[in-house]
Amino acid sequence: MLAIQKKLTNTFYALLALPATAMGFALSIQIAVLSWILNSQYGLDIHEIGIVWAAGPLAGIFGQVIVGFISDKVWFWGGRRRPFILIGGTLAAIMIIALPNIGAINDFLGIGSILAVAIVVALTLDLAINISFNPTRSVIADVTPDGVPRTKGYTWMQTISGFWGVMAYALGAIFGNYFLIYLGAFIVLGFSFIPPFFIKESKELTEQKKETEVTATKSKVTEWGELFKLYFAHGFSWIGVQTMFVYIIAFIQQKLNPADQTETGQIIAISFLVLNAVGFILPAFVLEPITEKIGRVKTHLTCVAIMAVGYFGIVLIGNSPLVLYLLMAVCGIGWAAIVSLPFAIMSEKVDQSRMGFFMGIFNLSVVLPQLIVSLVLGYFIQQAEDKNLIFIISGATLAISAVLWLLVKEKFVPVNKV
């Protein structure tokens, strides 16, 4: 074990965040380019794009739960989570390169259906991301003690991952989406392959917890009632977030009147760049100190409520790219919380020796809402004459999420009172 891991230095937290960063970067590429490619290069409409996006949640339902369960039990290639990170990272890099080559793949295989090939590529990419995402998050809980150190692990995860997410959207906005795709594939591969060999996992999770946590006995008890409250609250957040990710292209085309598909792609890239810029700066430098004062749950629900306000602001005054960018910065406050704090909150309510399994179950509160967005909401958004409906749905579901988070209990003692 490296000294930086024994001492839980900032360098170690940064290293620990890189595998999750690789998967986040792959997801950022997918978010930035998938709808754009399918619409501009292959002429798919909004409803068809929604069907392609549904492939990801389907992969997540099976991928994260199954991989999480298996990774709790196995040990090979010197780790419990390491093998799945390496396999998933490699597969994700290959599928990223496949994104702009869907037409060529279709021609080569003679399938005769761009939609079918797009679904297979998207499904494989999401399966690869889901294979790795669970272990990359679970390993943080595996190697950090409960409480402030674990919160720090997840906030640093989002800070590092969010920074590279911003880089993804910046590369797309400045150099174009194709440059982002091919460079991104190498970044995903590197961040997946190198860090796991410098992170030492323990073979016996239960024994590790006995040695590192005073409350180890209590940590074996899973608080199912609290988990279900958390799942519902988090699920409504993701309905709002995913609606924005998938269908913002329709809002931009109707409300902002871009000159061509290239400008549409640039507006999408800059919007998500701003969202993720706020999203990566806040967790470690702002949200973590606040959680020490008022707790994780209160911090989280406040951020989610602010995001809802940002969405409604887009509905009311989002009539230019500049205003859209400013309001996406407001939404970034909620995004910073959504992709960091729930993991730490959830990790304290479950049996620590089954963290991978529970991370997989937790992921259902993300992928099931994504399916609703892709298979149900897409039809209504396509039929709607006013595409403001996109952000009305997003704002309403985030507001519901904030209310539901009020029901989630947290055992919290302010740091200054310890």
C-alpha cells in the first residue's frame, strides 16, 4: 500500500477519483455528441433519438446490479473492483470511437438500419460504462473510513470527474465533436488502466471495516426504509436531469434559432460545459465544508431546489444562448450535489461488505427514470408545439425531488460540536 493511501492524502483522493473520471468522461462524450450525431448525420427524429437513449438505462439495470453483486464476491487480477474497471474502460473506449462510424458499421455488416446499429453501439457503450461505474464508486467506499473521509472521497470524485467533464465539452465547443471523440477515447482508456494498479484493495471488506471504523457492527445493518426514501428522491432528480440531457437539442433548435447543425452542437457543448464547470468546482471546495456544518441531506436538497429554480428560469427567460448559459450555471449547483452527495449518504445506510450490490441497486434510481424519459416523455415532447415543456418537466421533477429529500433522515453532528 502506498503511503498516500495510508495517510489519505489529497494526492490519493485525486488518484482514487480517476477511474470514475474515465467513466464520467465517456458519459460526457456520449451526452455531448450522441443526440447531435443521430440528428445531424443520420436524420433521426426526437422520438427515435429517445429510443436510442433508452438502451443505456436498460444496460444499467442489469450491468450495475449484476457487476456490483459479483464484484463484492470475487477476487482476481489483484483486486475486487479492479478487473471490472479495466474491462469496462477498454470497451468504453472502443465504443466511443464507434459513435461517429455507425454508418460505416451499418454498411460493413449490411444490416440496413441505422437505428438498429445506433441502439447496439449505445447499448454496448452504456454497458461498458455501467460495468465500470459501479466498481469505480464502490472502491471509494471500500478504501475510505465512514464519515468525513468518505464524503471527501465522493466530493473529490466529482471535482476531478467534473473538471474533465468540462474539458470534454470545451474540446467539443472549440475543436468540434469529432476531435473530442477520438481524443476522448484515449483519455478514457488511460484513466481506466493506470490508477487501479496504485490503489490497494482489501480482500476482506468486513475485516477492513472492523479495523478502521468504530461503528463497524452497526454498519452491517441495512436501513431499507431510508434507502427507499432516498431512491425516490434521487429518481425524481434524474428525470429532470435526463430530460435536459436528451432533449435540449429540440429546445435550442426551436427557441434559439441556430444557423446550422454546427452551431447547434456548439450551443449544446457550451451549455454542458457551464453546467459541469459549476458541477466540478462546488463539491470539494464548497459543498463539503457546508455538509460539515448542516449535514449532507440539507445541503443536497437545497442544491436540488436551486436547480429547479434554474430550470424554470430557462422556461421564462431562456431566449438567447447567453441567458441559457447563465441559467445553466445556476443549474450546475444542483448538478454538483446530485453526482456526489447521494453516494456518501447512501453508503452509510447499507451493509458495508455488500457495497457493490447496493451501489447497483442505487443505480436503479438513475436508470429507471432514464427509461421513463426515453420511452415515455420523448413522445410527448416530440408532439408538443412549445418545447418549453422540456424544462417545465425538468423543473417540476427537481422541485418534487427537493421535497422528497426532506423525508430522508441523517445522523449528523456538526463538526464544530464534536
